[in-house]
Amino acid sequence: MSRDRADLRRLHFINALFAHATGHDLYLAEQIKQAITFSLSDLAAQTVAHPEYAARFDTEFNAAAALLMARLFSHLPRRGFYHWDAALTPEAATPLFARAELMAGLRHLARFRESTLLVTNLRPALIPPEKRATPRRRRDYEEALAFIQDLTAARTTRTAELQLLFL
């Protein structure tokens, strides 16, 4: 992925994740993106010198954004946030473990009228970048996406506004 595409992807991720704070203002989203990038400046400099570090930078950027979002939501009593990283363990993205983790997240979010459920690293967990994207791996990924969407829809009340984000 080119540097410009990666920056644009990060900008749209931040804009979606912090929409309640930015009002979908790309200028404000860019400010948040730059602040997170600044906090990872050592790794960003290494990534410029070593392009193979790009995946690590993306992972660290996503984790920093999720942590910032969790801190922000901890001060908002009416808005919930839950982050699930599907690549934490090798079996985390399997249906059994994914269901358990997502159910814990949905139970946590049930008390909020507005909430965000962030799912990161699902694709790399099921289709590792160093391996071929076989039809079976692509099918497993598509089934996991559908499973998460269906489970979230089934376990969320009609009055709740839940934003489901995949990264």
C-alpha cells in the first residue's frame, strides 16, 4: 500500500472512529491522526527508513487510536466503547473464541444508548499477509464478517445506536 493510500485510510478510520467528537470534519480528524502519528514518531521514522515496518506501524497506530477512544469514552457516561483485536491470539478469530469475546463486548455495551464496537485485525488473523489468500481463507473471512454483523444485530436492542467498525 502506498504511503498516501495508507495515510488516507488512517484519516478515514479516525474520522469514522471519532465522528461524535469531530462531527465528520476531516480537518479535526487530521489533527487527531497527526497527534497519534506524533506519539509514534520513533516508529514512523523507522518506517520511512524501513518500509517493511509499515504493518507494525499500522498495528501500533490502530492500538493507539483505540486506546485514545477508550479514554475518551470513559469520560462520557452515556456513550460506550469496546475494542476487540482479532489477532491477539492465534485462535481469537475462530468462531468459538470470537463469539465469546464479542458477547462480552456486547454485554458491556448493552447499558449504553450510543456505543461503538471496534473490531481490528480480523482480516490479517484469517488471511495472514505472509500466506496466500486461498478461496477457503477468503470464505472464512467473509463468514466471520457476516457472523459478527448478525450477532451484533441480534444482541443489540432496537433503541440502541451501535456503530460497528472493522479495521
